[in-house]
Amino acid sequence: MKTKNVSSLVLTNGIVGLVGGIFLLFGTIFTTAFYGVLAYWAGGEYSEISGSDAIWLVIIGVIFIIIKIAILVLGIVGAVKFKNVTQVHTAPTVLLIVGGAVAMIPFCDTIGGIIAIVGGSLYLAALKRLDK
């Protein structure tokens, strides 16, 4: 694998791990509201959330689901691509996979975000080793 491809994927995994993890730290608040809106629409009970507010909560909830999937997929791609690269250890890959998987559990977004932040920072530390 070319060094440029490796370094760009390491940089992408690091940035998505850090930024996505920071978003997931606050994700529990939004996904709780997202699940509440979905329960309201399914049950048809009274809610103080207006129609436009509910749509924004659904959009934000879908964005958080996309972030969780992106963290998980980039962790899996990193596991496959960096298997034979000695400068990149397996720890950041495993942390991104575990962080994305834990974040998929309802109301565990914060824990998954913390794990993803650690994995992303380890990827960015590996980027320094690739430059040498």
C-alpha cells in the first residue's frame, strides 16, 4: 500500500474518530429526544414537540446514526488496510470498532464517543510515525 494512501486513511480515521467522538459525547441528549419523537409518531400520543421541531430532531438523530456507522466502518476498513503496516498499531482500529459498536447501543453514545476519541487520537499519533 502506498505511503500517501496510508497516511490519508490514517488522517481520515483520526479526524472522524475525534470529531465524531466529540459529537457523540453530546449524542445521548439528542438521541433520547429522537427516540421520544419516534415513540410519539408510533404511538400517536400527545407531545409538546411541534411538527417542525420533531422533523429537526429526526434529522439530527439520523446524522448521529450516520456518525456512528462511519466510525464503525472506518474502524473495520482500518483493520483490513493496516494489517501489514507496522507503523500503525491495532489499538486505534480496535478502539474505533468498539466505540462505534458501543455507540450503537441506545443511550450509550457518550461511552462510545469517549472510546472513539481515544482511537482517533491514537491514529493521529500514528500519523507522526508514518512521516519518519
